[in-house]
Amino acid sequence: MFLNKPDYYLWGSTRELGSHKGYGMAVIGQVFSGILSAGLFGAINPTETGSQRNGSQFVAAFSIDAFRDVGEFKASMDQFLTYLVETPPSPGNDRVYYAGLPEHEETQIREREGIPLHREVIEWFDSAARELNIEPLAQIN
């Protein structure tokens, strides 16, 4: 079935094309991080419930080896993450990121080049080292 309804383009799709599946994933997120965690969910306003907060979360741990070989899982994850970063970005964006990628890349840079410190922080450490009569921090230029 070909659908030519431009009004749907900005909002995803139609049920016939599977938009309910994405909606279902959003519902799962609400159930786990809201209802199961005894937090607020949906469009409930915290002031309507007398709640001062709307901060709940869901954390899960899985035993990968209960599902499949761990090495195969890691190889599949590497393949999937490569697929994500090689996806052409949307207009106005330079690349596609996944959760944790920017932090991982920054960690690699800092392990290689060191952690940048503001001049005043370095001066404070140097002053403390003099007071304690110990060697100052080594600086990498």
C-alpha cells in the first residue's frame, strides 16, 4: 500500500505502516520508569497529585549468557553501533551519536592527551604542593 499523506510525514507514520510499534516502545518506557517505579507517568501534572517531584527511573540487569553467547553478543553490538554511527545524519547535524559515545570519545582523548585544567586550578595545586613540600603536578604541554 502506498500512502501519500504529507501530514503524516512530520509525525512519523500511520498504524498501517507500523507507527503503533514506536508508540508501544514509548509506552513500555512509561510503564517501567513511571508506573513500575512508583513515579508519575503520562501527562500527569505533579501538582495534581500533590507530588513535589517527578523523578523516577527503571534499571535492569540482564544475564546475557542466559540468552546467547557473550562473545557473539558483543560482536553483534559492535556491528550495530558501527551501523548507527555510519548512518547519514539528519540535515543540520554533523553525525549520528548513541548514548555514551561522546563521553567515550572524550575519555579516549583525555587518556591520550591528559585532562585539561584551568590555569588557576594548576596554580592552586602548585601552591598546595609547595605548602606540603611535595612535587607539583607534572604538566604535559
